[in-house]
Amino acid sequence: MPFVFRQDDLPRLDLQVDRGSDFMAWQSQWESYMSLSGLFEESAAKKVQALNLCFSRETLSSVQNLGLSDTKKEDVAAIISNIKKYIDGHINESVERKNFRRRTQQPGESFDDFLVALHELVKTCNFCSDNSTRKNLRDQIIEGILDGNTVEELLQEKDLSLTRAIQIFQAQEMAKRQCASMSTGHQDSLAAVRNSPPLRRSHSAKRHPTFLKPAQDVVASHTLEVCRSKPAQRDAKPTSAGANPLSLLSTIRHIAATDPAPKITLTITSLNGSTSATVLPDSGADISAAS
């Protein structure tokens, strides 16, 4: 693949900022750039030119003052190796380890974020081996975590590894998140029920305004029509067997309020006798009577 130069694709390096783990991250980006851009197959001089464009002006000045021989100045790997030695010489191992030991989990900080911060700090501690680095990470996790109950659980395990410690802390934190989410959802449901509007009854018909009147006014102002035909006289004689029974009804003899509620007592007298019933006046329903 032919090399196509684009300066914006170059990974930038500033030795005033990019030290320790940041420099190692830049080094990984540089190697990826050389492979993907095709620069790896170009001449050594072109590689050095591209590398120089990665540096800030202050960084380039520092590299030129490293005292490299002319041969090393033409070798990208030699230049990067000497830059690393320069950075390591400016790193105080005791200070870096002290910063690592002082790092604890902050209130509100997740375990994963805390773990990432420890990984960044341990890179410049220069522990003697990878095994030593992992043990120091495990110990600092136990020392710096805020969850005392989980720490007690970890201390009960023999031969606790870094991987096992991470798994336990992550599982505990996930369980707490799920419990908090369930509790929040339950509280939201209760709040929604409390804040919901009260149910209203639907009425098929409006209440008649006469129900608000006293019983006496109701009796005085309303007339119940028992039937639409002319009422029969009290002394009228029975009609033939096929006559309409409604013709036997007579006039309403008594209408009176029986209690403070809007009710009346209806007495109907016919040739066969009389009957009484308590009814609601003007309820909207038709009144019919038959013998």
C-alpha cells in the first residue's frame, strides 16, 4: 500500500504533558499509524521526517538536545528509545508509588473508574515484575475501596487474585445498581398513583333542579298525571269486562310530604279499593298504574 501523507493523521507528542502512561499510549498510536498508512515500508529518512512532525516545538528541541549520534538520528526506533529513557530519568519512582498508594475511591466514583485510575498510576511505579504489579493493584483496591462490607468478604478468601477481587467488586456494584433501580421504579409507581386524578361517576341524566327544593314546594308546584285519559268519577259504575282498567282510576286523593327529603306519598283510589306508594316527584320517569 503506497504511503499517503496527511499531517492531521499524525499522533501528537508533547513531553511537557505526555509522560509515563501517556507516552506509552502515544507510542502505540505511532506504531499503528506506521502500519496503517504504509509508512512502515518507506525509507528511514521519510520515517524520521514524519516522526519530527509528531513533536511539538518544545519536544523537538528536547529531542535534538539528547546528544544522539548521526546514525541514531536517522533511526526512528533509536530516537523513540532515547525519548523513553529521557522521560524515565525525569520520573521519580518514589513519588509515583506514593501517588499510587494515596489513590482511593472517591464518593460517587464507580469501581470501574477507580480501577482504570489505578492502572494508569501503576504504569510509572516500575514494580519489578508483572506479578508484583498485579499484587500491588490487588492490595490497593482493597485498601482504597469505600465498600467496607465487600472488603471483609474479600479478606476471608485465601490466595485472593487480582482477577477474583475485580469480579467480586463488579458483581457487588451491579447488584446495588439493580436494587436502587427497582426501588426508584417502585417509588415512581406509588407517586403516580397518589398524583392521579380521582375517578368521577358518569351520570346518564342530569339531576333535576327540583330535587334541591323543599318538599312543600315540590308538592305545591308539581302535578302528577296518572293517566292521560279523563279520570273516572268516584261513583262511576264498573264497565264491561273488556274495558281498559286505567279507566277505573280516579283522581289523586292525597299528596303530602312525609319527610324533609323530596318524596311524596301517592294514594290511588279505585272501585276495587285504594293503595299508597312513596315516590320521588319529577324524577324523569313515567308513572303508570294498573289494577
